[in-house]
Amino acid sequence: MNKTMKRSLATIVLSAALLTTASFPAWAADGLTLAAVTAASTNISYTLTDKIEVEIKSMLNEHESDSTKLGAVIRIKNTSGKISRVPDFELRVRMADGVEYTLQPSAKNPKSIQPKSQQELSYMTTVERSDDVALTDLSFVDVNLEVYPKEETTLLAVAVDSGIVWNGSDSTITKPTAILKWGEAFTLPSLRSTLGFIPVDIHKEITAKGVSTVVQIQVVNPTKERQTVPNFGIDGKTENNVYSGSRAEASVILDPGEKKYIHIVIPTDLDTEFTSLNIVTPESFATATGEGKFHEDTYRVGRVNILLPTGAATQGVIPAPEYVLGTPVKLDSTNKFVPSNVDVSLVELHVTSNEDDGFNTAVAKFKLTNNSDRPIPIPAIQTELVSKDGYAYGGRRQEATALSVVPNASYVVSYSYALPASEKGEGLKMNLYSQQVSGETTYKSLLATAKVPVQKNDPTSKLLNVYPYDITIKDWTISAIFQGNMTYDYKLKLDLDIKPDKQVTVDKFNSKLSFELFDNVGNPVGKAVEALSGEGRLYNGSNTINLNARSNQLDFPIQVKVFETFTNEYGESVKRLLTTFKQ
């Protein structure tokens, strides 16, 4: 039989304009543009009959200890204008040693194909051989059982490119166009998808359910039609192991020109460091078990390999731009968590030591500005500080906030971070995340990243920066008042000049000032917490503060330490030393 082969070039073209503007959100005004790299893919169609064309979608040659699983998924197309029956043929594979095996059809394979349409046919068999041998050829054979001896006619024989044969989860993708660096765009032409994909973030998360690595991918629809993101997963590869991950979002649909993020969650160990990621797509083979029931054998086939730089999941893969305190964070249009008419800016970042507890505390304040004419709910942004050597410290948000930001005004939200005593705050990077929930899966989605400056602490300054307040201490005195019960009552008198940022709304959830009295050997003997807003707050001018310390003897020298304080979401009291009065 004369074998003919028809090659059709199916080139997936992504809109260059869409991809070059699909840059990941950055804090800097100029942003970060990821490389939009995509390779044209050649899908080869073969003529099987005058009405039927076939295309190889997947090939499987997975060797286990004492058996080998052989499989193929064939895309079959009806080129005629009438419904056509799937031709009767046996699908056979030939190994490098010349041995040939017949694959069994899936019980769910269709029997016919609609005009000008296509279907997928799945085939598989498991053979008992303990050696590992390559798969080299695929053939479609017509077997005539009506005559004796039976007649076999080869309808089509194809030499199989080793690059499309998948050898199991621990196999290596070798096709040059399928090996990418992090940040390069890719397509999935084997799934007939015209969507573009760009990996933008990978980070490790530790929750009560265990440790996982989350991969964030931006999806771009460059077409003029609505598109559904095809089913795929990601396998994380280390030097010795493979970890399988699955999509957090079950179904994602994109309108023309739209961009969205999808996330793949990969359960890992605490010390797992991936060297690369495999983009994998699912295939299935069904065996009939009787009474209309089936047993599904599923497996995943690698399509694209993404190389990772060392320490990607801890130190990040997005170049972090330098950030200037007080400037708005630039979030791109893909972000749906923070409204586009809300500006987010980091206005304070301090690192202070806790000598008694043996660790340092970082305090960050974010200002949310509502540029609209209606109240906007305050987004519960998650934050993370990352040291220059890759250690990540999760931020703990203040215990409570207002429900919304009023129109044309700002609101301040504080965060605390527990750092080791060795961390001095040099070269810190700040990550902003949104917390997402899909079914029982909770994960973080990166909003922005930047290198952030740490402000200097001056424990003797008379100007206290407690945003949204600048407080100037014009004068202070500590007095011990003798009481009738033969005790001394200590009071602090302050002459203050308090200047608030009038654009910022304040409430009972704002930071307070804690005045703590210590005796001449450094023991705490009294304390008072004073609000900066609301009833009983500190005012401009003279303020007298009862330090709630009584002693039966006059104790000097003494000192009062002034702290900014708030309670975080874990119920912990967070303190930042502002200044010290010694008398």
C-alpha cells in the first residue's frame, strides 16, 4: 500500500502586544517586563484514509521494576462532510530491539466522528519485561479476520521522535524548544490551546496542613474569542525526586484580551529545593468492568520544562526593584484583590531589638488611599519580609481595622515581623500577597515585590514619627508626689506638639503610646498606655500621665521608655522603642 503523509503546520501565534504588556506587577514606576518567548510548534498530520487524518498527541513508555506500560493518544480527524466511522485498525508499537506490541483501545474511545471535527483515541497495554528499551515506531494495521490465514495491511507507519515519548514522572524533557528559563512564555499546542502562559512567581508556604510550593502563572488570551484554560498540572523536580502539583483553580475562562493568574500547589518537604518544573497534561485509559462501569487509568505527560535558578522558592525569581517609602505600589490590571482606585504605599519600616526576648521585631505600616467617591473595603493584604540570604518572615497584621476606607481619604494598617537577633535589616525585600481560597485549598498570590529601606532608630530623639502623627516633645519632667499613705506616686508631664496627617482617618485601632517606668537597676515598676485618637487621647500642649507606680521610698535615678504599641492578629503586643527619658 502506498503510504502518503500530509504535513500541516499549526503555528500558535501569541499577540506580541498582549505579552509584552503582561508584565508582573512591580513597585517601581517602570515595572518589570518578563520576556515574551514562545516557539512555533509543528504538529504533523498523517493521512490514514481518504476521509481520516491522524495526529500523535502523546506517547508513553513507562518502565517499572518488572513491567512496562506502553500507551498512545491519537487525535483523529474527519475531513469529509459526513459522519464517519472510526476505521477498524490495530495500533502497534515497535521497540528498539524489534519487538512489536499491540495496544488495546480504551473502552471509552468513540466509534464515530462528526463531519469536519476530531476526537481523541486512547490506547494502552502493560507488558512484563524488566529491561528498559526505547519505543521507536508506531503503526496502524488493518487486520482481516474473514480469511485464513488472516491478512494484515499496514495503513500507516510512523517513526516516533524520542522527544514526544514520555517515560514517566522522573523522565527528562530533551526537546530544545520545550526547555525554557523562568519567565519565558510558553504555549500548549498539544492541547490545541491558543492561550499564552508566563510563570511569574514561586514561593514556599507553611500551614497547619503542611508545606507546599505555590507556582503562580499568568494566562493571556490573545484571541477574539472566549477561551477556557486547558487542564494541566506541574511537577516539581529536585536532584532525586519528583513532586506532583495540581491547579488550585478548577476552571478558568478568559474573555478576549483578558489576563488572569492561576496557581499550582505542590505538596513538598520543608527542605525541598526544585531545580526545574515540568508542565504536564493528563491522559486517561478506561477498562470496562461490566454493567456500564469503567476503571480509569490516568497518567500525566510532560510538555514543557522550566529551569529554576538556585533558591527560587525562598529567595524569589522576580528581580526586586528599589522602593522609595511613601510611593504607591504599582499593581497591574491582572490583580483583582486590591481595587484599581486604591493606592497602597509603605510609609514606615523599622527594626528594633528585644533584648529580654532574644529576637528583633520589624514594624511596617501601609497606607491605603481611596481615590474614589465611595467607601471601599480594606483588603487584608498578606505581607512577608525576605532577608538577603533568602529567609522569609511572615507579617502579622494588626488585630482589627475599620471595615472600609472613606472616599478621598487614607487609612493605615500595621504589621509586625519576628526576626532573629542576627537580622539587622540590611537588604530586606518585601513581598505583598493576596490570600486566596479554592475549595479546601488556601494559597497566597503574589501582588508585588521590592527591596525596601529600613528607617534608622534614634532612642534619644525628641521628634517621634508615629505615622500618621509627627510628635514633637517640647518639654518633659518626671515627678514623685508624696501621698498621705506614706508612698510616692510617679507622674510624667509632657509638653507636646502633635501634627497629624489630615488625609488619614484614625480610630481606636490605631497604634498607641506606652510609657514604661524603670527603677535605678532597670526593673519595670510602672506603665501607662495612652491613645493618640479618640476619647482620652494625648493633646497638643501639657499632658500629665500617671505611671501607675507607687513606692515607699524615693527612687532616683529613674527612666521612662516610650514605645509605639499595637496588638497583632495573634493577640501579641508589639512594641517599638521611640525615645527614653532619664532623670
